[in-house]
Amino acid sequence: MHKKLLALPLIALMLAACGKEEPKQALECGNPAAIQSIRNQIQETIKREARSFVRADSRQFVDADKIIAAGSELNIVLDNPQEITEDNKSLCSADLKIQIPAEVLRTADANSPLIYSNTGLTEMLQQKIMGSNLSYNGGTFSTALSYTPNQNKEVTFEDNTLNTTAQIISSALL
């Protein structure tokens, strides 16, 4: 009988320990790996788009290597990274700002009639971003970005915002 009485508190303790939920670890929203992942994805998209355009361009106005080099000069910033909960899922949200350097922007604007006929660079960009969360002002693209970093310093993006942004920036650099 004593053995049964001694076993009951032990069983109760074990059950109580099993029922405790481990506290959730906070996401590292400001981790530098996020900005590097964004930079890598943008540069890969620019590289792919530039090479695709050059292959299809019989006029040969565009040098893919110059477009790729211009893409490496972009100033990319994540402002105000913070953890949010959306549909019972924790993820990071930040304001993404991508600035094209002034010299690169002047060159793109001067050469845009070769690619986009009579449409100016700013007008072409406004047409491309219409209906998206992306905004463009004086060489700077801005949008809200949702992502989830993991323990391996990799980042998963929650939607296609970054891909769409990269494609539009690629169009600007062409």
C-alpha cells in the first residue's frame, strides 16, 4: 500500500512535467542573415532577368554584365524589423528599402528610351508597381516584407513581394 502511495506523487509530477509547454523562442528578425538573403535573391533575379533580356534582344543594346554590376551596388535596408503573429504563426515584418545609386539611376534614366521607347523610366516603373504594395520615389523602392528566419540563418519569405520587387528593379536597371 505504501508503494502505491509513494508512486502516485511521482506519477503526478511526471504528468505535470509533460503537460508544460516550452516557451517559444523569439525570432531574430534583425538578424544580418535576413538582409544577406534579400540581397542574394535580388541579385540572382537581376542576373537571370538581364541574361534573359540579352538573349532575346536582337538589337544588343544591353550588356548583361553591366546590369549585374549595377545590381550589386544597390543599397538595401530593413527598417523596423519586428516579430508579429499572423494566423497564429510567428513571423517577422520589416520595411524594405532599396535605393539605386544616383549615378546608376541617371544612366538607367538616360538609356531607358532605348528599351522602353517613349516611356520615361519613372512612368514605366509607376506602371509596373501599380496594384502592388511597392512604392517608388526618387530612386528608392519601399515595401513591407514578411519573412521567417530559422536556426540555420536561412530566411523564408512569406509571399512573392521580394521576387516582384526584384523583377521591377531589374526592369529599372535594364
